[in-house]
Amino acid sequence: MKKIILSSFFILSLSVILHAGNWDYYISLGTEYLKKGDYKSSLKYYELSLDYAAQDYPKYANSYISISYSYMAVSYFHLGEKYFNSGKYNEAINYFNNAITYYNARNEYSDNNSDYDYNSPS
């Protein structure tokens, strides 16, 4: 069992190194961890996606940053739920506040910094 876990970790680490700089890849990894309920790992990959949004998609960076913020808000919310359900209310409040912060940042980013003209043909 340890060999399987270590092998999986090695393959995952290697794949992250090989795909460094790929916004889509980090969003996909974050989403996989989110589906598994590993919200702290999902946050790590969503945060990494922020580093590459402008680099990978310079023309649409604001839109991609806004998407990353949305996913981060969801992860923080789920972490807040986990702490709330386990009776750790102060920790839950911190995670819920972070969820609100990222949700609001996402809204402000997409509303005030729109870099996509929806009226022009692609």
C-alpha cells in the first residue's frame, strides 16, 4: 500500500513539474482534489493557477484570474463547512471569510476588469 501511495505521489509530482506553467493543468488538478474532498490541496493548485493565468493567456488574463478566484472561494467554503461540522467554529469563520473575500474579488475582477469583448466575433 505504501508503494502505491509513494508511486502515485511521485507520478503526480513529476507531472506537475512537466506541466509547470499550464493554467488549465493546475485548474484540473485543483478540481480533482476538490472532488475528492481534499480542499487544502485544491487550494494549493488553484493558487498556482493564478501565477500562470497572465502568462498562459495574456489576452484574457483577467477572465482566467476571475475563474481561479471562483474555484478558490468554493474550496474555502468547503473547508469552512468541514470545520463548522466538527465544532471548530473560529476556524470555520476564518475559512468562510476567505470564501467571501475571494468571491467578492472574483466579482470585482470580472466586472471592473473585463478583457473579453462579448460582442466581437472570436
